[in-house]
Amino acid sequence: MSTVGALNDEALKRKERLKALRDKRAAPKTIPDVDKETDEIKEKERLPKPSFRSYNPGSEKLKDLSMDVIKPSDVTDIIKDQIDAGKTEHVVSEVDLNNLAPRKPDWDLKRDVSKKLEKLERHTQRAIAELIRERLKASQDDLAYVVMGEGIRRKVDDDDDDD
């Protein structure tokens, strides 16, 4: 219940402030000519002054606000200096071909796939090792023949036949 009383007190204070503001606004209007002159001066200061660049106003009051016609400056000397500066030969002693050569079109693909390829390479090595183990278990032949495969065995057998 104490909050209701506090809210009522705040509402009364707000009403008093609003009434004081209304009285404050109404008071300057009652004073005659002096306030009107100051209001007009303040209003003139507040309003922006127009500046006429490409328009010639008909009114004499506004002609004072128009800007003078400005002719463009001669820039030929500046342009000639810039052209002469561009004609000087710059000698490059060292050229880095890596910076000049364009990258291969698939460099970004290789970059993105490299991690997956490393993982795949590990799986491939495991699979090859597993195949070698299976061959060793299947045949009790010499380890070198099993690891190198049948091609070396045939080559060695052919060499033995020639002797």
C-alpha cells in the first residue's frame, strides 16, 4: 500500500512541474514589444541563410546572398608535371617471379583437401601393412619375396634359369 501513496505523490509533483512549465511559457507572451523584437532576432539567427550558386534571385534583398561566379583554375601545369613524373623509368633490380606468376587454378582445392588426403594416406598405409601381414601368414616364404611381390620372384626365377 505504501507504493500507491508514493505513486500519488509523484503524480502530484509531476502535475506541479507541468503547471510551472505552462506558466513559464505563457509569461513571456504577456510582455509587449521588447520580447517580440528579441524573438524575431532569435528566429533570424536560427534560420539558415540561403546561398545562391547558379541562381540569380530577382529580389534585391536576396541578390546580396548570391555567390560570385568562380572560374575554374588552369590545371594544365599540374597535369604536365604529373605526366612527366609518370614518364620516368623505374629500374627494378630484382624481380620475384613467385609474386608475378599466377597461382595454379587448383591451389585452393589442394589447400582445402590436404588434411583429408593426409588422413587417407594413413589409412592407405595401414591397409598395405595389413595386406603384407596376410601374405606372410598365407605363405611361409622368404620375407623379401612376400613384401616385394611376385614380380621380383619371377625376375629372380628367370635369372636363375638363364644361368
